[in-house]
Amino acid sequence: MQFIDLKKQYIQLKAEIDESIQSVLNTSNFIMGQEVKTLEAKLAEYVGTKYCVTCGNGTDALFLALKAYDIKPGDAVFVPTFTFYATSEAISACGATPIFIDVCKDTFNISHEDLEKAIINIIEENKLKPKAVIAVDLFGLPYNHRDVSGIASKYNLLLIEDGAQGFGGSIDGKRACSFGDISTTSFFPAKPLGCYGDGGAVFTNEERVKMYLESLRVHGKGIDNYDNVRVGMNSRLDTLQAAILLIKLKAFQEYELKARNEIADIYSDNLRDFVRGPYIPKGYTSSYAQYSILFDSEEQRNRVQLVLKELEIPTMIYYRKSMHQQTVYRNNASIYRGFPNAESISKTILSLPMHPYLENEEIGKICSIIKENL
Ligand SMILES: *Cc1c(COP(=O)(O)O)cnc(C)c1O
């Protein structure tokens, strides 16, 4: 069994994907070909923003978003401690300081209460300028947009949504990657919408920001690629990846997202009385980048994971270490704040195999093993 079965997906979509790749080979327009522009239009339409600017990966997408709003040394950027390193790495790469925030016990997403405490703290200390919040849609569930955006406006902070895992999720019918002043996603193969290598995108409603991003991703270009007006970077989505994503986006919209949710429901129906499954607030939908459960104790989690492993069922622990526990942040100004929820989740969480091609029989087997070994 695979944790995420990309091969099964490829076999399902092979004819269309092969044809799409071949057509790029035929035109040989490998950089910024027509497929990139077509994909950007389709992604913006799906998400519900005016513009989408694709780029090299989800980490660059965050870096570009921060750069577009001139985040720099001396700035404080608030970020949940329970996330993938790239979220805070992008802040550090801009020279700004990530300020870590605890997450909610139930959603695993940023706690707006802890966020406000940390903002007040930074204002009182008067060393760093509070500038932005990056809220993460962890495991596919959109973050609590209403409360977090309320706080961001109250303290006049830029709100960035890291939708690397959230693409496809929604709140009251509005799609993830539209819940920030600027939002980002990743097309890393294991994400809900993945390509066959690295890829990413930034979403915005502002034309000025879109133009700026288009310049930044091509060496700070001005009127053309050989007119350089600012320090940018080289971060474009390959035409080949765009061609693959065009096919995969169609499958995602037509049935994959639905299949992910059906699989999550089967897991939940089976496991409800035994372990704590994902909590999806009313009006929210998840794209289930991960299906994660919580055990009663670390010992129980580790034991069940080992049994599953012995039976060749792969599982993952996302995330064993939060940002405040990472060596790279041993001197960070905010690591002493205390993050009880993140630390407790790390010890008891386990992510189960999750992809749209998982079969009922496989889910049944996984659930039985878990139940029999608690
Ligand atoms: C994967 C991921 C990223 C980075 O995306 P890449 O395309 O791998 O650079 C950023 N944030 C989160 C939450 C992620 O899961």
C-alpha cells in the first residue's frame, strides 16, 4: 500500500497526460509557454481570485508574496508553530522574524486568541514591527478566516494564506487560496493538486501586486526580460508541469476532491468511537491533504504505528517537531512563549494513507488494525 499513490493516479490519467506532455514537446516552448497562461487563468477562476501567478514551488510562492509587500529585517511575521518549515523559512529568508503562534486543539490551525496575545506582546516590547500574519490551511482544512482576518485588520497586518495543503478546501462555498490579502499554494507531487516535480502559485486580486510578482519571478524584469528594474529571482513554473496540471486540475474538479472527501468519511465512520478524527467546522470543507487522527497517548500512537508498519501500511507523523522546537530557531525571540497545544498534538498525531484512489478494502483493513491494537 502507498501513503499517496501517484502511480495509480498516473495510470488512470495516462492517455491525457501523455498527450498533454507530447504537445509541449511538439511546440518546444518549455519556458512560459501557452499552457502556463491557460493554467493561471483556470486556477484563478477555480479559486475565485482575479489573478494567479505561478512560480517554481510553494516556498518561493510564500517568499514572493512577502517580497511583494516589502517584508524585511525588523519586521515581525506571525506564523503557526505547527506547520511545515517552509512557511517560516520564507519569513526568515526575507530577513524578517517569525513569531510563533500556538494552534487550536481541534482544527490544528492558528489560534486567533494566541495570535492576539503575541501581537500585543510584540507591540509592548517595541523591538520588531508587527507586519503580517501567515495563516496555514493545515492538512487541507482552511484556517479560521473570520476570526484571524478580524485580528489582522484590528492591528493593520497583512494577511497571507499558505494554502499549500489547502487547495480545494472551502468555507461557505468560497475556496481556499482566496482567504488572504495574498494567498499561495504548492504543486509538490504529494499536495492535493500536485504536478510531476516542483511548482507553486500566488493568488491576488490586485493588479499592481500581480504585475510585481510577474516581475519578481523573472529576475525583476521591467518592460522585457533584459530590462532589469529590481532584484528578483528565477522562479517560473515549467510549461511541462503546467501541461500536466491542466489535466490533473480537471480530474481534481471532476472527481478527485469528491473521492478524497468520501474516503475521509469512510475513515471517520469506522474510527469515530476509537480515536479522534479530523474536526471540520460547520460550513467548512477540507481537501484532506492529510487524514490525521489523534491517539490517547504517545505510547499508544507509536505502538499502533509500528503494528501498521509491520503490516506494510505506511503512516506519517506530521509534525514531530514544531517550528519553536527546530534547531534553526534556537535563538528566535518567540520560542519561550509556550505552545502546549502544538506539543500535545505532535505526540499523539498520526496521518493515514490518503489519496483519491484508495480502495474501500484498504481503508477497512487500516481501520481494523487500528481498532484491534489500541
Ligand atoms: C509543502 C508546503 C510548503 C512548501 O511547498 P513546496 O512546493 O514544497 O516548496 C509550504 N507550506 C506548507 C504548509 C506546505 O505543506
